[in-house]
Amino acid sequence: MAVVKANAYGHGLAPVMDALAGRVKMFGVANLAEAREAAHHAGKTPIFLLGAALPSERAHIVDEGFVPAVSSFEEAVAFSKLSTGAKVRVHFVVDTGMGRMGVCESDALAVAERVFAMPGIEVAGVCSHLPVADDDDVFTRAQLTRFHTLVTAMRERGLPADALIHIENSAGFIAFPEQAGALVRAGLAIYGVAPRAEFQSKLRPALTWKTRVLLVRDFIAGRGVSYGRTFTTPAPMRIATLAVGYADGYPRQLSGRGASVLIRGQRCAVLGRVTMDQIMVDVTALPDIAPGEEAVLLGKQGDEKIPATDLAERAGTIAWDIFTGIGTRVARVPFDSAVSSAQDSQ
């Protein structure tokens, strides 16, 4: 299952789904609104709603052919009543440790047995979620074992043999592939970032985030830069103003945290506070820089790179937050690296 919620983790829903259509078993989205947008690009690939649905949304989910997650007997009853001939295909969610949605693990077998016998419902999948697959192997292995033991008991109570069993997110299937089940939910890994750092060498980030130089100015020593004058020039400096700010998703929390951008393959330090629409960077080492020059905020340029995990660590957050925070003012431009590599080699 390709997880494309939140605008494909900020990468752009349309180009990501168009690239993956026909290559995955399912697409995963957060809610009905996302499912409707995804439907334009999914072709015949089913769309699964990872989140719970509002009561007012259930009829629309059934009518439009999406696959809902069911976290309680009451939800199953509601979907059963909406069946008008063909059974409503649902995935039964078990809470094995995430604490976000799903039938409590201790009650799941009894509730599932009642749902299996319910008219108008087909349990096409059973799923759960791993909360600490990126940093607690002991808990995660035990959680996976309990889940699969529960699924075995469900099969003895009426779970269809072809039901899709899924629990593992990117961190899960990277680290515990032998306990994956029939389906894995690939999210961050699809976009080339490993939630477990030891596997990053196996992946290549899909996204490069760029902007351009707006202004280049020479400062004397003692000049303040940006709001609050948190940075003053210790000596004469050349400073460039770039067209990006926190309104675009460049985190304000990077202010004064040692962040940098890439210009001509060199790291240029971000100076002072990140503002709504611009940042200022030190280009003293690049004296002939001019407005219009490209700057890389996230990604690779020359031999240098700025990974999402680096920005996230400096901002005190996670890579998911960096990606999904990239704003709507930032254009998403699809780029075929295979075609580009072929052209570059000619």
C-alpha cells in the first residue's frame, strides 16, 4: 500500500500517484476528502482510508467505492446498514499498542467474530499500527507476534482466507520483513527517507526543494540581520536574501540553529531569524553571486547534500513534519531521474 496522505507527504499527490499507479496493491489516504482527490489518479487501484470516518461520511464512502477502516462494532453495524446489494468491503482495525484507533486487542477476537457474521459486510483486511518500530525492537517484535497470533485465531473464527493482513509501516517492513503479513504500508520509504538511519544508504530521496536568490548586499561589521537582531555581522559580509520563509514551510525553528542552504554546491549559513517570506544567508565565500541564482534548501547540489533528517533535527522535529509542512506556494515539478540520467550521459 502506497501511503499518499497529506499531499503524498508534501511531494505532490498527482505526480506521485501517477508514477505509482498500477505498481501497488492499494493507495492509503487519511480521509474522505483526500480519497476523492486521489480517485482521479488511482485508476482501478483501491483506495483505503487510514483514518476513522465521520458518521456523515460513511454513505459517501460506500457509494464512491472507498475502503473504510472499522474500529468498533458500532461502525461495522453502520456500514452494514448502508449495504444495498454488494457487500461493503472494510478493514478491521485492532489496537495492539498505538492507542489511536481500533478495537482493543483484548476484545478484538470477540468483536471480530460478530462482524464476520454481519450481513452486508466483507472483512477484506485486518490491520494494526506500530508505534515504535523505529526505536524499540523488543516491544515491536512482541507486538508483531501478538498481532499475527490474533489473526490466526480470527481465521479460525471466520476471517476470509484472502483477507489482507497489514501492520507494518516503513520502519516496520525495513526492520522486520519476516513479520510483514500480506501487505505493507509504505510511507516515508517511498519518498526515499529511511525512518531508521541505518537503512538510509539503501534509499534515495525523491524530493529536492529549491528557491532563488532575490538580493545580494554587502554589510559592514555590526549590522543586524532579521527580526530581533539575533545575529549581527562580526565582520564585513556579503549576504543574500532568498525567496522562502516559514509561510512556505521552511521552519522558523531553524532560526539560529546552524541551518544552511546550498549555492553552487557550497553550504551557506542561514543568518538570523527565518521570516515569513525570506531568509538571509552568508555568501561571503561566493563573491560573484547574483540575483536569480538557484539555492537548494533540501536535497543535493554538487557533492553536498542537505537531508530532510538534518533539517528536522535542527528544527527539533521529524522528517515527516518537514515534508508535509512544505506550503502550497511551493510549486511541485515532476522530475524523471531516469530520463535525466540518460540525457546527462549523452
